[in-house]
Amino acid sequence: MRGVEIVWNLGFYWSTLMYDCFVGRDEEVVPFRAMQLRNLLCDLGPSFIKAGQVLANRPDIIREDYMNELCILQDDVPSFPNQVAFNIIEEELGRPLEAVFSKISSQTIAAASLGQVYRATLRDTGEEVAIKVQRPDIEPIIYRDLFLFRTLASFLNGISLQKLGCNAELIVDEFGEKLLEELDYTLEARNIEDFLENFKDDPTVKIPCVYKQLSGSRVLVMEWIDGLRCTNPQAIKDAGIDVNGFLTVGVSAALRQLLEFGLFHGDPHPGNIFAMRDGRIAYVDFGNVAVLSQQNKQILIDAVVHAVNEDYVEMANDFTRLGFLASGTNVAPIIPALEAIWQNSSGKGLSDFNFRSVTGKFNQLVYQYPIRIPERFSLVIRSLLTQEGICFTLQPDFKFLEVAYPYVAKRLLTDPNPALRERLIQVLFKDGIFQWKRLENLIVLAKENVAKMSSNPALRAKDMQSSRDWQVERKLNLKDTIKDGARLVLVDEGIRRQLLLALTEDSKLHIQELVDVYRLVEDQIDVPSIALEVVRDLPTVARDLMLSWSESILSDR
């Protein structure tokens, strides 16, 4: 009966769209049809509301007017009765509400697909908290709908493989897996703790504390976030928040999640992101998070390096390594298409580059070639698109890449991770030739990142409010990079030869290039301190040099 209900309602809605096209009024009734779709998804229940929330962040799939209407589903879904919610809370706590909370809101603060939120005050401490309560009897409903989705996918699988190059059953499985994870609030509590640990030394990011002793599988109690939702851009501007500073913090936090921690918020829609009044960014709703392995993080950085070097053959191979292409797929036909997309997008410069246009062109590739987007990377793409959309909503002329590039440059120049050191060498050498201009650009961009973050209004406000000694970078920390570079030149004969060739290229000494690089970093480094570190490291370097020398002698024999 549920299957009949779904097919009947969606079929009827589809027939109205076809009728609109037939009589030529499809454009004039778009606002009404968009609202009709939102109401239909609400009537069909939590699984469809969740699907609507996903579509609300996919400009590559649906048009903007439908997206705007579906955005309402992100925090304005019909709520269930308060008394039902309070009974669930008491069941999870094992005691009456009055014993734990001195006050609780009579109305929901927000209602979403799987639960709703109340504001309360703890009786013992007087702290303000948010209580997230799961919808009653939701688990069997979700399982039933997923079974129906899976059954339908099995019928459509042949068509989807032939026409779209994707496995419909696998897509449903991935969607279902993430949806069922969101039903377990104990898992969400652990996710919050992981995010707290990752951002513990970052004064520009606010993650709410979780009260695990008051939480369970259906109830989650966490710190109340007193900020402004990004669903209300005008309120953020009226509050006097430095919008550019706030967005800079947000982009940096997103990139740290993706490239540094490998644990990122999978659903950063405007209802889940708050602007704190001191300029910090705050995240809520950690039910949907995704994990990237160390290998995938390194491949993503490889892809950035290959894009910088315009090495499209390796970019295509990166797609195979990330799982976009099946192992053994011939990448030759894809290389010209990747080159056309990247050159067309990056050729406009940072001012006009945006992920939405690149994603739109990439989606055309998906239909033309056997490319399938793995679930974790569809979350990455959705996350980037959503956050870029928030940036453009708050500040239409905001340049996403003007924040992202400096962050990546700083990571490449300062991160002691051996894998990143290898990527830095790949960036600095192209076709065996040292790229002096590229090194200068990296230093300039990295300095820009440090300057933007150290002067951010959120950081200044946090310094004034807290006695904690935050570890704030005021300069580029190049000490380890210079030490590793010196060791590499002494030990690695190939690098030494390439640097000597770079210094004597075109039959002339490139002293001026060295001087230009030094001038860029002289205000960032303490020469005596670095010299002392190099001297202390000499025994290790001498040992490595002797090992390298002995290995070369043995290999010659």
C-alpha cells in the first residue's frame, strides 16, 4: 500500500508538470509547482523530506527556484506534538523533565526530517542547552521506504547502468547507509566529540559541547548556540558582523575538515551553520559526517598539484584512484574533456571561478563517460557547493578560491608531512625545471593566508573574551621546511642536480631569483634560530648522507 501511495502521488505530480508543458504555462506556474513539491515531500514522510533536503543543495540537478523552495525543508518541517516529544525525552532520561530541566521551550525551535529541537535550561548548572528529539516510530518507516527504494532500484538498474553509467542499487544503499547513521544519536554524539577534538586549538570555530550523560539513541542534549543562522543573511549584516571575515573563517574551516582532518560535515546547509556575534563560525547537526582516508586526502592534494601543473593525464589517473572510474578504464578519451573544463574555468581567473560552473560541466562528463561519483565524494561536492552558495548569498562578490588557494599554499609550504613535502617538490619542478615564479607565488599566497587569519575579527574578539593563550600564527612557520630542504639538497643527488641547473639555467646565474625569494621570507624567519636548528640537525644529515653514499657505491658494484 505504501508503494501504491508513493507511485500515485509522484505520478500525479509528474502528470501535472507534463500538462503544464503541454499547454505552455510551465514557466509561469513554477513557484506554485515548487511549493506543491515541497508539500508533497512533507506528506510522503521523513525519507522524502531527507531526499528534498539533498536536492535543495544540488544546483546541478534542479533549477534555482525549486532549490529555494526545498531549502525550507532544512529547518521548517511540520513538527510532531510537544507531549509526544517530552514523553520520549523522559523515557531516554529515565526521570521527569522537571528533575533535569528548570525550563523548556513550549514550541520547537526547529523541526527537520528526523527530529525537532527544543531550548532548555539545566536545573543543576543553569546552562542553556538544545534538546534534539527523534520523531516517534521513525525507524520502521525509514526501513520500509528504503526497502521500496531498493526494490525500485533493482528494476531500474539495467537502464541506469546503460544510460547513466551508474548502479542504482548502490546509490540507494549509500543513501540508506547515511540515513540510518543519522537515526543513531549516540553516533552523532561521538561525531561532535571528534569535531571538538579537531578544532580544540582553533579560536575561530565553535563546536557545541555534548552532554552524553543526558543523551541516548533518540535524544541528544548539547550546548545552546547563541548565534544567527545563515538562513537569515540580512540579520547577520544588521548585527554588524564582518561578513568577509566570517566567510574567510568558514572556508578555512571547511578546507581543514577536508584536507587536514579527513572528517567533514556532510550537511552544511544554511540552517546548520551559525554566525556568532563575535565573527566565529558555529556548526550544528553532526548526524551526517563523512570520513576521507589518509590516502584519499593525499590523492585530493595530488589532484590540486596536477591541476596547478596542468598535468591532465595524471588528473585522469587521480579519478581512477579516487574511485570515479573503474580500475582498468581507458582514461585517454577523458583527458581532452578534463583539459577543456579546467582551462575554461581557471582561464577566467580567481574572480570568476566558481564550483557551480565546474560541477555543471563535470556532470556532462558523467553522462558521456563511465564515471560514477562515490557517495563520500558526492558529499564533498555537495558540501563545497553549499558553502560556496552561502558565501555568494552573504556576499555576492566573495571569491572562494582567493581564500582556498592561500590555505593550500600554506599547507604545502609548512606542513611537515612527508607526503606533502613530496607534493611541494612536484609543484616546484615542472618537466625537470625549477619554477621560481611558482615558489614566489606560493610564498605570497601563504603569507596572505596567515595575515587574513591572524587579523580576523573573530580572533580579536576571542582574544579579548578569553584568558586562554591561543596558538595563533602571526608568521609563516618555515623552520621545518628550510631544514628539510637543506637535508634534501645534501642527501638527494637528483634534487641537488636540478637545483644547480635551476641556478645556472640559460647559461647565467639566477642570483636575482634567490634574492627575490629571500626578500619575500626575510620578515617571516629568524635566521639565527634556523641556523642553530640546522647545526643541531647536522649529525642526522651526515648519517643520511653516508647511507646515501654507501648505497650508491653498492648499487654501482
